[in-house]
Amino acid sequence: MSSEPSGAAGAFSGWTTRRWLRTGVAATLVVLAVLGSLGAWAMWRTSQITIELVDRRSPALIASMRLEQSLVNQETGVRGYGLSGRADFLEPYAQGVTAERTELRRLRPLVAGDARASADLAAVETLAGTWQERIARPVSSAPAGEAVRLATQRATEGKATFDSLRAAMARQQSHLESEHSAAGRDLRQAVTLRNWVFAGIAVVIVAVACLVFEGLRRGITGPLSRLGLAARDVAQGRFDRSLEGTGPADLRRLAEDVDSMRRRLVEELQFSEASRALLDEQATDLKRSNTELEQFAYVASHDLQEPLRKVSSFTQLLQRRYGGQLDERADQYIAFAVDGANRMQTLINDLLAFSRVGRVHNEHRTVDLEEVLDRTLDALSVALEESGAEVTHDPLPTVVGDTTQLGMLWQNLLSNAIKFRSPDRPARIHVGAERNGDTWEFAVTDNGIGIAPEYQEKVFVLFQRLHTKDAYPGTGIGLAMCKKVVEFHGGTITIDPGHTTGTRVVFTLPAAVPAPAAPDRKTQP
């Protein structure tokens, strides 16, 4: 049976992680927008009711109470003046008139949008105007005696009018208090609704967060964790375990790619195992060959040298005893035999020295090149004196290497510089040193006959000679040995092609200590 999903599941199975994330983020933003709109509406409604209560209902009620107080003060002042005729009783009346005007100016805009409150205020103003016109102003403006008579005469009318005014103000305050209470209830309801809305928003946000977390766990982190676990098993050596992907389409493709890589690694591992077996076999053959070469070197250094010494000794004895007693050709043959035996012995010794590089002398430690160069110059003192060569050098550093091999390096380089000096000028040899990171770069410069550009690579090949043995003696092993020593120490050696007057041999060696973080100031020769 086919395992392909069908319907909606099949459509969703092709969704990538990016598409799931885009869809999830879009849905989350829509939900948050709706919740934000509800929260904003709840906040707006609460704010509007609060403004209505604080800016209109409460100030209107307070202004109505102060208006009533100002009218009561007027009535008290007028009545006191009408009973006693004393002018000081009119002070509360004057203050009440001023307060009345102030409160009316404050109250009118507060009730402007409310028909009932406006009607109540109109009734209060009408009754207050009637009372002031009939009672307050006539009594307050009359002389003391006339005021008492007028107050007594209009006492009943004044009481009835002011009682009507009191009733109108009571109705006004009752209506304002009921509206204030209604606004308070609306505010409490709005606050409750706002709290419920924000609680619902919090619950929805938590639910969305849980859904996002669960979706990420099931769709991304879970499949990645399982894929990572399988990959670690493969990394630990279980190459037979296949990697199966779950989740979005791109993660499944990733699992397929990783599994394809695993299969390729298995194939490469099988091939490498076969190659390693072949290499092991070749390494065994090479080890056996090296052993045979070491045995040959031993034979060359002991068994071959003894008969060669005998040949050399007896030919020399033959030359000394019978030299001049035979004909000239016989003396020449004897000289050829002595020279061949000596050159053969020198060649064998040089080959033995070349084979010992990296095998016999292999003690890496810090080496002071100043001391090594001094010892080399002492060993070459006779050649230096005979040739008249002058050797100068920069301050030489301490490097990591083998003392014996580095001594052979200096001796071969300086010997070549002395040997291949120019007959036209005194030999001048300079040894330079310059720090370059974690290595030292050295240059042995002479003013000798030089090396042609086409031979600057060949001179490092074993037995490579540029001159006949009659012109310059030697075996052609010196620079090959220098190359082997330098490469054994992890450096490089070349002939500087830019140097024309003579030869400059440039090589590198590792420094004894790492280079400091700050750039070094190079020492000039």
C-alpha cells in the first residue's frame, strides 16, 4: 500500500519550515491584532466614561451644591438685614451674589448636552430671579427702617418663593446625583469589562505561546533533535544506521541529504579500508627496504671501507716505493688509482653523512646558532686563511633543531662560498638573519662566481655538479645535504634569483619561542 498522505495532510506535507513559520507568524499577528483592538476599545470606553464622570458629572454636582449654598447665603443675609436693619448682615448676601454668578457660569456648559439637567437649571434660575426681584434686591437696597418694614410685609411671599427655589435645587441635585451614580456604575462595569478583556488577552497570548512552542517542538526542534541523535550515532561509528527525516519538507530533504552523505561515507570508508590495507602492505615493504638500506649503510661504513683503505694504502705505498722507477705512464696509472681510491672514500663518507640526516642525529632542542657558527668558523680557519675570505654575520638567534645537523648546514654553505670564490676579488661572505613570524629567515651571501639561473634548482639534487672535479673538487652532495637538513627542520631553502654578484642562499628555520603579539622591529645588518 502507498504511504503517501492524501487530502489536506498531503497538501501540508509539502510545506517547508519557512512556509510554516510565515503562516504561523501571520496567524499570530492576526490574533494579536484582534486582541489589541479589543483591548484598545476597552481602554477607550473606560477612558470616555472616566472623562464623563470626572469632567462633567462630578463638577456639575459640586457646582449645583455650591450654587445652592450661595443662594442660601443670600437668603440668610437678606433675612438678617430685614429683621435687624444692620448693614453688616448684607455681607453674606453680597458674597452669595458673586458666588452665584461664578457657579452659574461653571454649571451652564456642564449641563449643556443634558436636556433634563438644562431644564432643572433653567427652573432654578427662574425661581432665583423671581426671589431676587421680589425680595432680595428690594430689601437689600432699602434703608434700614424701610428694609425692616418691607421684609415684614413680604415675609410670607419670600418664604414661599425661596421654598420653591429650594425644592427646584433639590430636584436638580437629585437628578445630578442619579446621573453621577449611573456614570459611576458605568465606569465600574467598564473597568470590569476591561479587566476581563485583558485577562482574556493574556490567556490567548499564553495559549498562542504554548501552541508556538509545541509547533516548534513538533515541527522543528523535535525532528532536528532526532536527526542530530542519528547523526551522532553515525559519527560514533554506527554507519549502518539510516537517517529518516520527519517534519516539514525541507527538514525531510535535509535528512535525505545527510543520509546520502552517510552512504557516500560508507562507500569511501570501504574504499579507504582497502587503501589502508594496501598502504599497510606498502609501509611494511618500505620498512623492510629501509632496514635493508640501513644494513647497506652499515656495510658501506664498515665492510666496504676496510678493503678500500687497503687499496688506498697499498697504492700509496706503491707510489712512494716505485714512483720514478717505472715509466711515466705507470706513474700516471698509479696516481689515477690513488686519486680514485681517495675520492671513493670521500664519496662513501659523504653518502653516509647524507643518510644519517634525520635518522642518526635527531635531537630537537634549542640551539644557539652563534655558538654553532663560531665552531664552524674554527673548523674552517685553515681554508679561510688560505683563501683570504672574510666572513661577517648579523646577531644570530636561538632556534629549535639538532646541533650536529645545523653544524653540517653551516659548514657546507660556508665551504661552498669559500670554494666557489671569484679569482678576481677577495672573498666576502655575510650571514644575515631576519625574524618573520614564528620562523627565522637566513641568507648566506657571497661575491663568488655565482650560479646561472637555469641551474639554481638543480644544485640541490644529489650528485649534481656544475663543474669538473679538476676545476672544483667535491662529490656534489653538499647542497643536497643542506636541503635535507633544512626540510627535516620544517624549513625551505632556495637560491635568491635577484642576487647577481655571487650567490645568496636563503633558508628558514623555526624560532625557539613564538612571535610576540606586537610586530617585531627587524634588526638591520
